[in-house]
Amino acid sequence: MKIGKLPEQVLVRSVIRKISHRREEVLFGPGVGRDCAALQLGEDEIFVMSADPITGTSKDIGSHCIHVTANDLAAAGAQPVAVMVTAMLPPRTEEKELQKIMEDMENTCEKLDMEVIGGHTEVTDVVNRPVLSVTGVGKMKRQDALFEKKLEAGQDLVVTKWIGLEGTSIVAKEKEQELRKVFSDPFVRTAQEFDQYLSVIPESKIAMEHGVRVMHDVTEGGIFGALWEMAEGSGVGLEIDLKKIPIRQETIEVCEQFGLNPYVLMSSGSMLIGTEHGEILVRHLQEAGISAAVVGQAMDGNDRILRNGGEVRYLDKPQSDELYKIYQ
């Protein structure tokens, strides 16, 4: 496509017509010449906003960007409502690729009961792969807001599903041919399909009903990054048992193949939850079909300890995500 804003006919055909209206909060959504959207704010409700640049994958980026943003909102305890998306596409992009991105976005929004309410789409030579910048809008009751709460010493830390789901799926898609030389087709396909687990909205709802203190969706920087950020934000120490952190064998194998550390790998689909009664929350999650485990506790002081059997080490500050190594 030519550099610049999309021609009006392409915008209508391949963007606007791909989007459906489904949320009563949305009063005005996307349209030609319309630069803003309007949403209705209910009594005693607050809107929760998030923003994410999606650059770590070019495959299924439309679905991926919605999940990542919805998870940010869910980690705040909010119900995701809508997104605004700025899409920057390289000149070699074909219109059918744009249509695929929009269809994936819309399909994911439909599953999560969300809407695309606007944004901007442009072809530019300043990027060499699609880049999506997503602003998410969620809502929640003011009295339920978690922003002022902090993790306290003695409280449990729960990890849902398995770490590394997002990164494993991306690597398995980006490096499919290399993996098929080593692993069976079913193995590679299973790893690629980890993206079916990316939403943490279900565990967020359950946690909000059962005494959650803080939540953090485990994204860039992996579980180590999430643990550090949660502890740093609350001013507490940690004691974590590495053997209790749930991880799939497929993630271990894929990471070993490319020399990646799974504990520092993008992990959307896994939620880190601080709560006073971790085992009770785990039971409620498991009753809903969501795997979860208590992996440690918050402690007094600033020491962030990782135990692996008899071995003890300290958690480092967040590092660059391991996923980027596969592009180098």
C-alpha cells in the first residue's frame, strides 16, 4: 500500500466495516472524519485506562493486541469495555493483511465483549513490521478499585495457569520451521496454540470476588519482572519457591532450543495475584477450571529471595525480555 493515511475506500472497506457495535456504553464509535469516540459513564463508576505498544510479534497481532490490553484492565480489577488502536504498517503490507488484522481484532473483541471504538491507520516507511498502539478502556465500581491497595508482609502470591504462554506461542509461530526439525508436528502445534490461554479476565473476576489484594498480569519481563514490580510497588520483600511456579513442558523445551530463560519470557495468560488466603483462592480458581498455585509470600524488608531446593538466590531487577533474542 502507498505511504500515508489509508484512502477512504480502503478505510471503510477494510477497517470500519470490520468493526461491530455491541457495548451500550459506546455512544459514538469509529467513522470517516470522526477523530474521537464517546462513552457513557454510569453513576458511581470509574473508567480505567491502559496503553500498550504491540511490537513483539507479527503473526496474529490483531488478536494479541486485544488480549494484552484487556489483561491490563483485568489486572486492575476492571471490566474491559473498548479499545482505540493506532496501526502503523510498512509499505509492503497488502490490504488483505490489514483485513486479517482487523478481523482478528474484531473476533477477539467479540469473545471478550469489547469494541474497537476508533484509532488511526497509516502506512509508513518508519516501521519494517506492523506496530499497533492500543489504548484500552475499562470500567469498575469506585469502591472496588485496587489502585490504593498494596501487598503486605505475610500475604500469599498466586500464579495462574502457566508462565511463558505468550512467549512460547510467539516463538513457535515465528520459528516454526526450525522447531519442526527437532520436535513432532503435534508438539509444535500445541506450543503455537498456547495463545488460546492469553486472557486473564476469568481469573480477575474470581479474584475480585475472593479477597484479592493486588494483581499483575505477567507480560514483558516474564514472572521475574512481574514479581519485582509487584514487590517494588508495595515496598516489600519476597520469598518464592521456583519449583512451585507452574510451567508447561513445551515452554521448557522451546526455551532450551533457543537458549531462552522462561522466567524472563513474555507471559500474558498468567496472572500474579497477592491475597491473604492463597490456598482458598487457588481452590476457587481450580473449581472454575483455571490452574493456579501458591508460589510464595511477601516478607518484611527488601530482600527478594528465590529458592530452588537447597539453592538460594536473589531476584534481579527486570531485564530485557528473552523473546527479543529470537529476532537478533
